[in-house]
Amino acid sequence: MKTRLSILYFLQFGIWGCYLTSLGQFLGSGGLGRDIAWFYAAIGIVSIITPSLFGRIADKLKMPHRLLSASHIVAAVIMTGLWYYAFSHPKLEFTPAYLLYVGFLAFYMPTMALSNTVSFRLLEERNMNTVTSFPHIRIWGTIGFVAAQWFVNSAYWDGGSLHFTLQDTADPGHLRFQYNSMQLLCSGIMGVATGLYAMSLPVNPNNDTIRTTVKSSQVNIWEAIKKLVGIKGVALFLIFVIFSGVCLQISNGFVTPYITHFTAFPEYMGSLAAGNATMLFSLSQISEGVCILLVGLALKWKGIRFVYAIGLLAWATRFLMLGFGNPGDGLWLLIGSMLVYGIAFNFITIAGHLHIQQIAPKDMKGLAQGMMMFMSNGIGATTGMLIAGAIVNHWCQWEMISVGDSTLRLFMGDWFFPWIIFAAYAFIISLLWTLTYRKPTP
């Protein structure tokens, strides 16, 4: 079962890895660079509704993996439609591109929580400890994310065949998938594969959960939410989940355009670090994969209060290192910012999902996972990314720059101040968390 679920997470996060960290570069090259914040905030807009609703439905279904499978396939079809639009329209228009992307997210984002629900249910049915077993399964999601990042960073299609390069200064460098719509097609193909695989997951014949309809789930969801947040301390925890959710989307949306912009400077032109931002970013996911195994130990040793505080401090450290780093003598700071991501992500996101799984009532665990997505990628990501986007756009702007034999649209400006502002934000939230939070009573 652990092997089967590991494959699920490899595919699940491979979909995201194809485009999430390089989407900003694609949008910039298509003329929508100043709208990056809106596209990453869309993750939050969608997460306000669909994950909690789908999670509540999953609580009532005898075979929630079928809902997971259907969601993936519908999302993949819409993502392929977005690729076709972008492929046929080199100059993107905001409305059609945005609506297609939101449509994809409406079905893809619930799968993040649904995968957790399906996995936790299958593990618990086999009397496995979720705190100790899940991190070893979830690490394969990180591996899938990194594998997808490396592929789109290096691959390009030219002359009817697939090629690979790490150089921007060579003529084919600007054709790499990390800069164009091919990253979307890769994501769509991965989505179909994930949907088909999810359908093959086993069902426990002794599971007596009663199937319900979507309509009845919608009727009961609000009462269930009130009951969940009524547990002592849960509401405060979810508020901090909102604040911490801002950090992840800032990182996803702006790190790769920031690193790539260094190619405009003569001293960094031809730098492997500046020309392979997606691959450099993948060090973050490698660090995530290493550090994920520490989450269960840290929770047992010090508890959620300590773990969450360290995660927020790690976010502050990441942003600070990005502000002072560069691909030359400051390369160690860029690398350090990627390595500290493992603590920042796992001690917030993974620890949060494990914590809410422990304190939620048995009949609300799917809803609780959806609420995590609602607060983090929903409210937090939406408001935070729009504010962060305004901050970045105040100091930076997209410009056409010649890089060797290629011409790239790069996000130029004084990046130092946005990163310092983001670092200060994460540090302040860490202090507030430490001073106010106490573990809730189940």
C-alpha cells in the first residue's frame, strides 16, 4: 500500500512541478508579466470553495478515489485547453487565459486534499500510523515535483524532435519549456496519467461508509465547519494557517523570474544558475524531500507550537537570503535560500496537515484537510499574493533584453526591497504565533 500511494504522490505533484515554479516566466514571455500575482492568487480564489466541498463529499463516499480520479481528468482536459490557447496565441490576453487557468484549478486544487484523505483512509484501514508512515509516502510527491521541474527546465521541441540544453546563450535556449506553453501540455499529460492511476487504487470491502449525494453534502457542510472550528484552539490555528499560506505563493510566483533577471547583467550572462532558474529552484524541493522525514520526529519531540515557529523563521531566512543573493559571489546565498525551504515548507504545510488530521473528529477528517487548503491556499494566498504582487510591481517591471543569441522578456528592477519586506512579514508572524498559540484539545 505504501508503494501504491507513493506512486500516486509522484504523479500528483508531477502535475504541479511541470508549471508551478516556471509559470511566472511563461506569463512574462506572453505579455502578462504584471498579472503574475493574479494567476497565483487564483489558487487561493479557487481554494476558498472547492477543496472543503470536495473534502466533505469524500467523507461520505465509499470510494473517494473515484472523485480524485474524475477531478484529475477534468483538470487535465482544461489544462490542455489552456496550452492550445497559449500555443495558438503568442500574445496572451488576460481574460481567456485566466478563465481557463481558474477552471483547471477548480478541479485540480481539491485533489491535493483528496489525495491526503484517500491516503489517510487507506493507511488507517490497515492499522498503519499516519504520522510515521505518511512522510515516507509524501516524499515521493517531492521527487515527482523535482523530476518535472528538471524536465521543463531543460527540454525543448525543435525540428520535430525533443532536445535538452542548459544554456540560454545558445539559440535554442529560449525554446525550453520553462519559458513557453509546453509546460502546460506536460502538466495536462501528467494529469491524465494521474487520473487513470487513481482509479486503480483498492477499496476496503469492509468500509461501511454510506454513499451520499453532492446536494446533501452541500447542505451539511456549513454545520460541519462550525463544529470543526468550535473545537478549542482550532480557529486560532487556522488563522495562522492563513498568514503562513502567503509565504508559499510569494516563493512560487516570484523566485524564478527574479533569478532569471540576472542574465541581463554582463557579469552573470552565461551563468548556469541565472539561466536555469527552474532547476536551481528544484533544490528547494530536494531539501523538502530530505526534511520531510524530520516532521514526525519534530512533532513528537517538541509539538506543533515549536515546529510551526521554526517553519515561519525559515521562511524569513529564505526571503532574506534571496534579497542579498546573486549568481556570482552571492550564489551561496541563493543556494542557501533553496536549502532552507525544506524546513519552511514541511514545518508549516506537512506538519499542519498532520496536526489537523489528529485533532479533527473521525467523520470530519476530509473536511479538515479541505479547510487547511481553504485557509492556506485560499484566503491567505489570495490576499497575500495580490499585496505581494503590488509590492513587486512597484519596484520591478518587465523589459525585453538581449541575452546572447536570444531575446528574453525579463523582470527587471530593484528586487532587494520586496524580499526584505517579505522576510520581515514572516518574522513578525513567527513572533505572534509563539506568543499566542497553545495546542487545542481534541
